[in-house]
Amino acid sequence: MDNLVGLERDIAAVYQRTLQPIADSLAFDLPNRDTEAAGLPTVLFLGNHSSGKSSFINYLVQAEVQKTGLAPTDDGFTILTYGDKADDFDGQTVVSHPDLAFKPLQRLGPAFHARLRLKTYPADLLRSINLIDSPGMIDAAGTARSRGYDFAAGVRCFAEMADLILFFFDPDKPGTTGETVSIFTETLTGLEHKLLIVLNKVDLFANIRDFARTYGTLCWNLSKAIQTKDVPHIYNTYLPPQALVGGNGHRSLIPLKDFDASRDEVIAEIKRAPTRRADNLVSDLLINARCLAIHARVCSQVGGRLQAIQLKTWSLVAALLVLSVAVIPMTWSSEQWTTPFLVLLGGAALAALAWLGGRYFSRREIKQTSSVEGLDDCFNAAYRHELALQDRADLRALWEKVRSKAMKSIELLGARRLPKGFGFRKQLRRLESVIEHEIPKLRRDIAEHHRQRRLGNTEG
């Protein structure tokens, strides 16, 4: 745990020293891991209604701390953490408590806080891990409005804090509800490395054919929701109290030994959350740093293009004025005194036209870079060398994630106010050095720590 605290301290220093100054200058919404209190490793439970999330949590802590049932039992999020006795705290207390690591939830507003609870319980597992239960996802009409708060924003905030995300399905609903599709395709984007998919309650199947049919349906639906070449591994499991009795009161006719092993694997992954924590902290830092670097380079490209137009405009204006003044002595004559005046007037008129032309091209450039096509062009220009060498799908995927933030920053700050000077370029080089050198070093340090820990366990 001491090594984890030290790692969090090092990562917080990188956020504060390198990422935050650039983010502040570009109005970039950076996760608050540089300022939040260091908390325990966290496991987030998501899934369809009645998929067994709360029952699985009760099984883990060996107590009925969460309500369970076939009907929706809760429309809010519940944080379970260790305490000397069972206790319950409201959402406002959770988000404002200085010793808890949930300050980022403040921005979700009072409607969300009213549906947030924290429970303490003296379970050994909770000494090292926080568990977060979530409302079941349903396909009711107007679900987003009926909840009364931004469910997707809550999921995203908890998912960013979590070190492991378990997504539960059950035999009754192997398909994906409208909310589930949105969560997979939008809310959990970039966090797939934390995600485990669980098909729960497999002891309810009457025969192996029903299981195969349901498993295939889930794979098919996930393939449409998750845009990857291969469907992620699905853990098929059930809870021991239901091992012999199905939901209809009959004994299960399928062999359950392999599903016992799958449940043990899921529990092992949950208990491995502290180890995941270190890897996830570095992974999150890398993703945030790369997104910020792309955001900064594209904004710098936008500002640089506008600056180039302005520089050309003022250079042309200055050249016309200097030229007209330089020509005056050549046209000076006491008899024709109007000629120099006309030359000067003509030069001033041309300079004014040049200035107006520059204003026109500047406004056109601002309008163009405010569009998706214009920003895509700036991205291609900013990364022309990298994209020319090979097809960088990783860069393009990150740009898809960052584009809307870039548009928002340009609209908020204005293209003319985007930082683009020597100091900003120095900050950007520092950020790219962190991505290329410091973060890989943190990764190597973690790998060495894991290796030493495994050796110690082997010797023990």
C-alpha cells in the first residue's frame, strides 16, 4: 500500500506540474486526480435490471447490505466501504467530506447527490477495496428523463475512478437495453481495459442448449455495441446459494463445475483491484496526457494559422505604406505637389484594402476551424509526419474523443486568444517528454514492483 501511495503522489505531481498548466490555458476539462484524496481501489458494478449485481455484492461481503429483488430496488448509486459498524451516509456528506475520494462527484449536482449513498460495514474485503453498486439499466420509455439526473455522467465519473468495472447480464435479458448500448458505445469509451463482462445466474438454465442460445445472443448483441474485432471474454457464473435450485424451483440440469471456476476468476479479479490500481493510475495518466497533447497541438495549429494570416496582413500593410512613403521623394515637384499626395493616398488606400482583406481571411479561417471538417484538417496538419509514416489508428481514435473538447475550447477562448508562443511550445515539449519518457519509467517501476512481490510470495 505504501508503494501505491507513493505512486499516487508521483502521478499527482505530474498532473499538477505538467498537465494542469496546459489544461488551464486551453480550457481543457482534465480529470481531478491531481487534487482528489487518495482512496482505496474501487470496483464498479454495472448491469441490466435484476442481473444480480446487488446479490453478488452481498455474497462478497457475506451480509445482506444491499436490497435485492426481481423489481428495480434502487435508482441511485451506493458506495460500500469499511467501517467498524454498519452505517449509512447521504450523498451530500459523501461529496463534501474532505477525507473521502469522491469530490469529483460534486459537479453532478444536487439531483444526483440525492440518489447517492455511502454505506459502511465491517467486512474484511472492504478493508482494501471499495464496492460501488449502480441502478439497473432498463428500456423504459423516457428513462433518461424519469431518473431525474444524468445517469450516464454518474457512470462515467465512477468509471474513471474505478479500477475494475463489472458489467452484469442475466438469462432473462441477454440483449442490450437502450441505456446499455449508450453506456458501452459512449460512456465507457477509453475505459475498456477496466471492463469485465459477466453472464450471471447460469444455474437457471434447464439445459446446455438454452445456455448456448443465450450466450450466443449476448455475444451477438455485444458485437453490435462494442466496436472491436473480437467479442470480449465473458465470465459465466452464478452464486452458490442458487447452485442447485433454479428460479422456477427446479434443480439445474447443466453441470456447474466450470461455472464455479469462472466465479472464482471474477472474485480473484476483484481482489486483484489493488494491483490493477497501480496499472490503471498510469494508464489513465497516459490517456489523459495523450488527449491533452493532441488537444494542445490542434489548438496551436488553429492559433498558428490565424497568426500567419495576421502576420502576412500587417506585413503587406507595412510594406505598402513604406513603399508609398519611399516613392514620395521621386515624385516630388514644386509644380506638381499633388502627385506625392496622390501617391501617399493611393498607398494608404491599398494598405486599407490589404487590412480589410486580412480581416476577411481571418474571419473565414475562424469560421472554417470552428467546423468539424476544419478541425480535422488542423489535426491532419498537426500530425502530418506521424500520419504520413503509417496509418495511426490510435491517434485518430484519440482525436475522435478530443474533437468536441477542442471545438468547445476554441468557442470559449476564441481563436485569437489560443496560446501559441514560445512559452506554450516549451510546455508542450515538456508534456510530450512526459509521455515518451516519464510514464514508461513509471510503468517499468510498477512491473518491477509486481515482479519482486511475486518472488516474495513464491519464497514465502
